[in-house]
Amino acid sequence: MTKLSIDDIDFEKSQGLVPVIVQDSKSKDILMLAYANRLAIEETVRTGYGHYWSRSRNKLWKKGEESGNVQKVLEIKIDCDEDTLIYLVEQSGNACHKNTKTCFQRDLI
Amino acid sequence: MTKLSIDDIDFEKSQGLVPVIVQDSKSKDILMLAYANRLAIEETVRTGYGHYWSRSRNKLWKKGEESGNVQKVLEIKIDCDEDTLIYLVEQSGNACHKNTKTCFQRDLI
């Protein structure tokens, strides 16, 4: 499988950020979607744990830093346009800050 | 399970758009990520097939309109912040315009 580097990511489309889909590596459930800039991705790669960029707080954010619900990142996938990532993770505890396993608990319509 | 309506979606954070994660309903593979505005979601609900908003062409876009690789949408999930959707779909043919099943064929690093 082709491997790409952080330099290949297209950060231009969304003001330096890319969406990151976080998927449970075993169940394949989608746990959450967050945003990452270059620094967040570098920290994820360096530490092996999911880091993001908080758009509301405008700062680097390690998932689970306070709650302990960290995400061990086993694999990072990148899409054909190089502007979206998937983190395949082992989730400790719940992914959602509302104390549910995933952030997608409700149906539309 | 709680049901939300289109009026509950927070379109403000990203200039009238929300990211839509498209997931295969059977395999749970993540096929692609696209963006939708209110109109695209209304068309998805009305027709039962995945519609998006093309950011590059600035127009409504029915997935597979030209290629035939349409997406029958079985369920739409919404996240805790009401700013991200999942379309659970039956994908006809390949999801990626590069003729692969999913858009996420490559690893980062």
C-alpha cells in the first residue's frame, strides 16, 4: 500500500485543518469526527495517541487528556484528495463527552 | 432512539455546510467524506439517494449521477454537536472516482 507523508496533506481547503474520522479498529464503529492541523497530526504520530485541533478553544487537544478516554492510534488512512484522514483507534472508555460509546447516537428524521 | 430534524443541524460552523461521512451499511467500511448543505440533505431524504454540495463546483451533486455509482441511503445519523452526519448506504459500484471501492486506499507515514 502506498504511504504518504504529512507533507502530502492538503491543508489549504479548510484554513489549515483537515477533518479526521475516528473509527474503532475492531468494531468499525465511527466514534467521532474532529479536526487536525499539521501539529496535531505530528503529535499523533509522535506519541501514538489521537490529537486534534480544537476549533472552539483554538488549541491543540489530546483526546482523553482530562477524562482518560484516550485513543491509541493504530493506523492513519488518507483519502484520494489528500484532505481527509481516518484514525483507526483503540478507544479507552467512551469516545463521546456525553458518556456514550460514540458521538453518533441519534437518527435524523 | 431520539430522532432529530434538519432544523436541528448546526450549519453555522462551516459556512452552511456539514461534513457527511459515508459508511457502507454492511461492511462498515468508510467509503468517502463529502459536504452537504440543507438542500443536499433535503434531496437525500426526499429521494433516498446520497446528495452533497460540491465545494469546488459550488452546486448540488447527486453521487453517481454520471457514473451510475449511486448510494442508497438507509439511515442518517447525527452527532452530539449536531454538526456532522453519517449516511449509511448501499453503494452501487465503486465509491471513489479513482475506481476503487473506497476513497481511503492509502496509509499516512
